[in-house]
Amino acid sequence: MARTAGTGFPGLDKVLCNLMIGDNVVWQVDSVDDYRRFAVPFVEESLAQKRRVIYIRFATHEPIIPDRPDVERHTMNAAEGFETFTSRIHNIIKDAGIGAYYVFDCLSELQDPWATDLMIGNFFKATCPYLYELDTIAYFGILRDSHSHETVAKIRDTTQLLLDLHHFEGSYYIHPVKVWNRHSPTMFLPHKKEGDNFNAVTSSVDCSRLFEHISANTATLTQSSIDYFDKLFLDAQELLENPSAASEQIRETRQKLCEIMIGRESRILKLAVEYFSLEQLLTIKSRLIGSGYIGGKAAGMLLAQNILLRSDDFAWSEYIEPHDSYYIGSDVFYTYIVDNGCWKLRMDQKTPEGYFKLAAALREELLNGRFPNSVRDSFQQMMDSFGQSPIIVRSSSLLEDSFGNAFAGKYESVFLVNQGSPEERFAAFEAAVKYIYASTMSDNALSYRKRRGLDQEDEQMAILVQRVSGSYRGDFFFPDMAGVGISYNTFVWKPHLDPKAGMLRLVTGLGTRAVDRVEDDYPRIIALDDPLLRPQADIEDIRKFSQRKVDILDFQTNTHRTIKANSLLHRCPELNIDMMAEHDLEAEKMLRERNIKPQTSYVLTFKKLLSETQFCALMQRMLKTIEKVYNYPVDMEFTVNFNGPKSFRVNLVQCRPLQAKGIAANVKIPESLEKDKILLETTGSSMGGSISQKIDKIIYIHPAKFIGLDNSEKYTLAREIGRVNRRLDRSDSVNMLMGPGRWGTTTPSLGVPVSFSEINNTSVLVEMAYEGSNLMPELSFGTHFFQDLVETGIFYLALFPKAEGVTFNRQRLLSEPNIINEILGEQSRFGDIIHVIDCTKNRLNFMSDVVSQRAVCFFN
């Protein structure tokens, strides 16, 4: 194969010492017509040489290459986003293979759909090396003085040829700015097209006239050195300062700014346009590092705060703690990938064969990359602003916290106590951002995206950086309380409770113990229409099922750690203990009886907070105010800090549409069922709304035999359950999984230590209490575990066999044949513990009614 090619202009070939295989040729022009004038002859020359020519069409301008049968045309939609657009072009190049020639539309047309120059530079830097690798020649055009210096520099650094094309006094001048790997004495002078020749402009008089013309044109342009994204906000600022600006023009600008910074999800976007003023959008921009979206988590938090503060019927500003947040734009994520040479690996990872296989390699690259100096400078300014205040670095991806996709717990968040030298604090922050970027390649996140059909979607990772809400208490920092609030309570465990009243999970200290299933500890579950009612009160001792540990930030160790609640309350007497805790008189009595030095003992019940303050009424009002605007149930995370004996402020740190199903369904359960036909029946203790479902298989774990295993055997048993789970596909089998204690715990003494991917083919999940042990269900509404359940469509039931009004026919269940060996196709070593039952012959129905809170599973 010849290693040189022609431009279609022999005189220009002479100037450039010919085009060389692998060249990317960028034409910097004043108009698309000028670019077309030089692209068409290149195509004609290439076709004459029997080359395969591919035209990439994506712009609104007139086609560079007219329709013709000997030129392949691929029409792209740039509005789908950077990653989708770039991925599709990558695949076109991959399929075409070695030796194809390309013409692309003018790259400047990508500014409008992408709203930034930065991503144009990233597209070129991601695409150009792949074209070079496949021995292609490609033509690109950019409009002069339309892009930031940084973008043009990125293109210049990446391309092989950068040619300035000028149209002056009826003649064309080509000024080679970069011609890689070749040289001639006059190559980098301007060359005037005269007939078939391109003659170097060597006269100083002629050069001066030409460059005077160029300078005059450039001088008439303003703001040419800044990114298109920033220009849009400068225009918005001018509009805001114009007293005669029309309201419709202001609304259109709000719409545009929300579209490029808040998000793409239509319902969230509509609310943002309504509830964000132009001033607020400019304030967000002033706290934005880079360009692009702030992501779902940041958008949800800001939107919820605005909904409350703009409410006319309540003085929310007296109760809401102002947030202090910065945002790392989603474009920084892609820039980081491209600048660190990871784009091709990312494209390979997105293929079916590479999706899981290459994730670890990409994760490692993301952990060890380097940010551009301009981004690091912005990081430093932000860190200077926070000083030594503790901060939390939180994932805020495009798809996160949207209608239909919560991504709860799939990406990382990192608390930084933020102690040490400025250099140490900066290094810790950079590492946290990289850690969150790398979490996009975790098995959990990849499986979630795959399961929900999002594996090929743009999933840019923005970052939300917040000053941690709380107070300094000696060596510790933490909020008085934190929790999760849900505006529709599908887990109402008593008939008189109203699901519409909502509920809370409340803890002392950082909110991590409210949003995650923690080991051997329990948040306070609060039904907002009966706050003092406890789900566990008629089952076990209140002390046993209360919060016993608190998460805090420790200045001495510079870590996020856990401390015993009693120890914390004694070390921090300034806490408003009366509102949060009660004396544990029984524990104090027991210490005296054992002649142990008496010490005040507490139980975190929040009794006085719930009974003597307006906390529950306020939280319910907050949830319902946001729910009304969303026209959908919501799920929020919050902190609470006291500012008086019975007064407090709430910091709303996250809000999203509640990912719950079946909340409006109506199921009629038969009133009279023969007792011997009932497998289980209970009232309350369920999550998932109303369902009526035929059960095909039951996987039952014997509690007593499970307890008899050592920890390593319990983990091995969990893997065996995962194997059974993979064989029972939900698409053709409705499965009920029943086991002792907590599913998904990391502490085997509390339940079965499976990962969620090992139980994801379950339709009904049952956690069973078992007498004489720590095996107890954890009512996990609002946790990340709960989000996994509802997004996968899994109904949850907590079963307390010894409780009044509960039926569980264990003997009937175990009388059915165990088919585990048949399912696995081999002898199971846990056949005496894992009992798999085929219910297709004896029809088994599972029904739950959200109104009565009755759930029953019976043979029909």
C-alpha cells in the first residue's frame, strides 16, 4: 500500500510533501463553504485512487459531500451526547478497518448540542489516534475564532496537520500551522492559490497585508478565548443585568441553562426550569468546576431546597440549614478519561465481551490518572474555600436519583475529615474524586446498569462536594441526628397506620447508619402518623433493637469511624441528650447487681424529640410539600442540628423520586382460607405494596442448621445460594427466598452473607426471626438494600413466627421434596440446609394488600 496520498490539488501536495497515511487534517476556516471547497477535491482524488471514502454527517449546515453512491454516508445525532456519539463513530471506524478515508462535518457544529468546546477537543483527542492507528486519512473542519484556546491547543497537539485557510481579496491562502513528520524551507509560510499552484508568500509587504487582514477580523470578535459553555453564562449575566429584558427571553435562557447544566431527564428538567431562577443558575455556575452537568444527586438536592424555600405557606427558611456545595461538572470525567489515554479501553470495555472482563483494568487506570492543571487549580481554590472543615465528596452521575433509576449505593461517597497540611488535604481530595470515578467500574454498578438496560447509555460522573453538616465536639465532628425520609410508607406494620403519612429512619450522628444496613444495629423507624409506635415493641426488647453505635468524624485519627453510643454521649455532655435518649434503668440496675462501678446508661429512642417537639410534623410537611410538586412520592436524606433545647434546623442533603412499586394497587385477599392450606400469614412487616403472584419455587434456608455452621461455611453456603439463584431465571420462574435474619449482611451471625447479585432472581424475599439467636429481620425501608429490592421488583417480608397473629407452617414446607440437586445438576453439599421446593404441581399463591397490610401465602 502506498504510504502517501493526494489532497486533490497537486500544488498543495507539493507544499505539504503529500498527505501521509495516518494523517488527520484539520482545516481552520472562516466558513463551511471554504472547508467544502477543499474537502470535495480530496474525495474525488481518493475515489480515483480506488479508496473507500466515508462521510460522517452530523451538522445542520449543508452537506460537505453531496449524496453519491461511491461515498458511504453515516448520519449521526450529536444531541444523544458525547459518549454515545463518540462510541458510534468509534464503531464505524472499527468496522471499516484499515485504510479507509474520512470526511467529517465541521466540528464547530457540535458546540450547540454539547454546549461546550471542551468536549469537541475531547472528541478529537479520542478519535484521532484511533484513525491514525488504522492507517486512515481524515478531514475535519473548525471555524476560526469560535473555540477556546484550550480546545484549539488540544486539537493542534493531537492532529498531524493543522492548516489555516484564509479567503482574502478573492484569493485563497493556506498557512500550514502544523505538518507532522515532514519539512521544507518554506512549508510554514502562507501559500497563495494561483491557478494550480500554491506559491509561498515571501514578500514582507504581502505578508503584512495578509496578516493585517487576519488581525482585523480577529479583533472584531469578542470572548474568543473562552469556552462556549462559559459564553452562554456570560450572555445570561448580561441579560439579567438588562432591566428591559423580556420575561420570555429570560425563561428561554433558563431553559437552555437547565438543559446544559441540570440534566436531561424530562421530568426533573421541567421542574428545574420552573423552580430555578436565572440568578440561582448563575450561582450554581459560580461553584461549578469545569463544564457539563452537575448530576442527578446535586440537581435533586438543589431542586428540593428551592421547592421548600419558594413555598408561600410556610417559613421554611427558619428551619432549613443552608447548604455549602461545589460541583465538578460531568465533562471533567470524560476529559480525565481522554487525557489519561483511557478512551479506547473504555470503548473496549463497553463491548459485550469486555463489559465485565476489562472493568478492573479501566478501574485501575481511573485510580491512577492525573487531572489537567486547570482542573487542579480549580480544586485548590475550592479546598482553600473549605479550609479545614470536614467535607463529603459524593457521586452525582447523570442517571443517578432520576425517575426510575436511583443507583442507590452503587457509586461511592467519601467523607474527608480534612486535617493535615494543605498538600495532604489536597491529595486526599484528589484521591477521593478518582475513587468515585473508579466506582463506575465496580461489579455492583456494572451489574445494576446491565440489569436495567443502561449499559450502553451515557453515564457521565459529576461530583457533588459538600461541607459536612454538624458541629465540633472535642475531637469529633458530627450532626446531632441524620436520617432518611420517605413520603409514602409502603411498610406500615399496624392496620391503623396510613401509608400516605410517610416514615423516617433516624440515627444519631452521621447518616451512614440510616442509609446502609449496618451490622448488629438498628435505626429508629418512625411512622409519621404514630411516631412513638415501634415495629419491634411487641417482639423483642426495645434496647436490643435500638441504635448502639454512632458514626462520627475523628480529628485525631483523621478518619470516619464508629464509636459506641453510650461512650459518645458521655464524652459529649453538650449534646441535647434528653431529646435523643432515655436512661436505661435496667442496664444500670444490672451493673449495680454485678458490683460494677455505676455509670449512666442510655438507649437512643428519640422519645422526647418525637413527643415534645414539632419534629415529626415538620418532616412530614417537608416530605409532602416536595411530593406535591414532584407529583410523585419522594425519598430524601437529611441531617438535624439543634439550635436550642427544642429547636433545630434541617439540612436536606439528597432528594429523589421514591423507587417503589405497587403503591396504588388493590388486591382482594380471600377472607376464609383453610388453615392447613396456609403456608404463612402475617400483618405488617412487608414492603412492596400490593401484589398477587403465583410462586413456582421456594428456596428455604433451615435456621437451626444454618446457625450450626462456622463463618467460613456460611460464606460457602451463600455462594451455593448464588448458584441456585442463577439457575432460576426470573423470566420463567417466580421464586420465593426464605432465610434466617438479614439477607445480604456481611456478618454471618446476623444472616446469610450473600451479595445482591446472588439473590436478584428472587420475586419474594422473606427474612425470618429465629428464637434464641441474633437472627432477626432488619426493617430496611429507605436503605440502599431496599432500593435494590424495589428497582428489581422484589417484594420483601419480615416474618416473626412466634409473634401473635402470625402463621408459618414450617412442617408443611419441609414435607415437600427437595429438588436442589436437580436444579444444580449435581449433589449439593448443603442439601440438608438449602431446601428448594417445586410449587408448580401444588399451586402456591402469594398475596399482599397494602391497605390492610395483610400478606398470605397459601396452596390453592
